[in-house]
Amino acid sequence: MIASIKEFFTQFVEPGTRETDADRLKALQIATAALLLEMMRMDERIAVEERDSIVATLGQQFDLDSGQLATLLDLAEQEARHATGYYQFTSLINKTCSAEQKIRIVENLWQVAMADGHLDAHELHLMRKIADLLYVGHADYVAAKQRARQTSALPAATGQ
């Protein structure tokens, strides 16, 4: 998963030049898109609502033009098929994103996971794994989940 996404990541955000807020935002955009696609493919089916949630999230929160968005989504989908782990990718996020940005990524992941109206065990596992790799604390993890639940089709339920 890592090689092509890392290449795309560094194409837009060169190491050592992430000094401005705009550069940090670009790093967050790319990282979020790749992880959102991973979340989309976690359960047994890829729902249209999940794909729409990814496009809406990226469109609402970030300023990617349609060409950049299409390129990023295609690249991330290709690489996601070959994923063996998340550490290398999340380590890039840890190097370039603030704690607040990482919490935002977790919230966006929750939104995609909940977009189809249910949480699969694989989605829950990936959420915990990514949150741990991004060093997002439990309180922030739960708060991000609750904010995502408020905007999703997922009914409130105990244990999820």
C-alpha cells in the first residue's frame, strides 16, 4: 500500500517544506483519503453510501480539485488491494499531522464506517488499530465516534 501513496504524498507535500498551515492541510487531505478508502473496504461489501461519504468528506473538508481527488482515489484504491499493514503510512501521518488533525482523521474514518448504517467487527477493529497507531487517546477516540454518530445513519446502540 505504502509505496505509491507515499510517492503521491511527497509529490504534494515535500519533506521539510511543511511549514505553513496550507502544507499541513495538504498532508492531512492525502492521508485521510487513503485511510478512508481502507475503511470503506473493511466490511464484506462496499456500499455506495460509504463511497459517497468519502467523496463528501474530502469535498467538504478539503480543497482538492476534481483531478487531484480522482487521482488520489484511484491510487489509494489500487494500493489498498496490496496493503499488508498500516504502520508505515500512519508513521507518515504522525510526522506531519498535529494531534488535532489525527483526531479529525479518526472522526472521518468513523463517518465512513457508519455511512452504510451499521458497524462491522472488521471496521471496529480497524478503527481501534488506526487510532492506536496515530496515538489518539481513548477519550478523543470516543468523542470522535460520538460526533460521527450524530451525522450518520447509524442508530445509537450499546456496545458500538
